[in-house]
Amino acid sequence: MTKQELRQHIRMLKKQYLTGGLSPCEVNLTWGQTPCEVVMLYSALPDEVPTQKLFDEFLAQGKTVLLPHVVSDTDMELRRYTGRHDLQEGAYSIMEPTGELFTDYDAIDVAIIPGMAFDSDGHRLGRGKGYYDRFLSRVPSLYKIGLCFSWQMVDYVPYDEHDIMMDEVIQI
């Protein structure tokens, strides 16, 4: 199956599983890593695992929470999340932070990444624009966790040389 065929298949599954909308769910994340202080998350689209509660919890714990902000057709940057008040609708109708720019990428302890599909080897299928692959290639030592619904796990995700693998995939 090609990447495009797999995206089509996942879109069909999303319609099947997400009919009636998503209800907020608890996401309890643990990983084989020392405690983290700086966490990169994503602001979920309606068809992705919800993360708002998670980044609010991390913020309440005093952690630095970073969210992507799309700056062009090819690139994104990270901005500090300081609370729901600093979110505004950005590219692709994603809620993006308006907080201060964050560029100390080596300080990030863990990145939690969305995807259309994942496999058990850590391959990730994105939406096809390459934002995360380009960004993550700049921080190769970053611990990357793919976050998905169980039906987004597949036997095999086709991948190219530039595709960045996850260190771990957590299914909800």
C-alpha cells in the first residue's frame, strides 16, 4: 500500500470510528525516560487524540509546554504555551500559541507527535506536508512519542529516507 492509499484508508476508518465526534479522553503518558521539564506537544485537530487536558496538566506541574506554530508552507516553529488564553486559530484551523518563540531545541526532553498512522517499528505517516519530519530532523536526539488511537496502528507504514521514526508509539 502506498502512503496515499494508506491515508485514504485511515480517512475511511476515521469516518467509521469518529462518527458523532470525539469526547475528551484521559491521556496518561509514561515513557522510559527521566522526568521531563520541557515538553513539545501538538494542538489536536478534531480527528486526532485530544491533548488540551494534557498540556494544561503539564503547565500546572510547572513544565515548559511548547506547541507548533506554522510559519510557511514548509516550516513550523515552537512557541511557549502559557494557557488557553494565548491560543488562536492558525494554519489548517489548528489552535496555535501566541506565546514567546522557543529556539533552544536541545532543551526539549520529549516530543509528542500526531500522525495518520503508525507501525510497531515507529514509522509514522503524516498528513503529507512534511512539517514534523523537517522540524524533527533538526533535533535528532529528541525522544519522540507518536500518539494515536488503536485503530491508527497498522502492520506497515511505507516510508522514505527523510521520514523521521518515533522512539515509541502510545495507543489510546
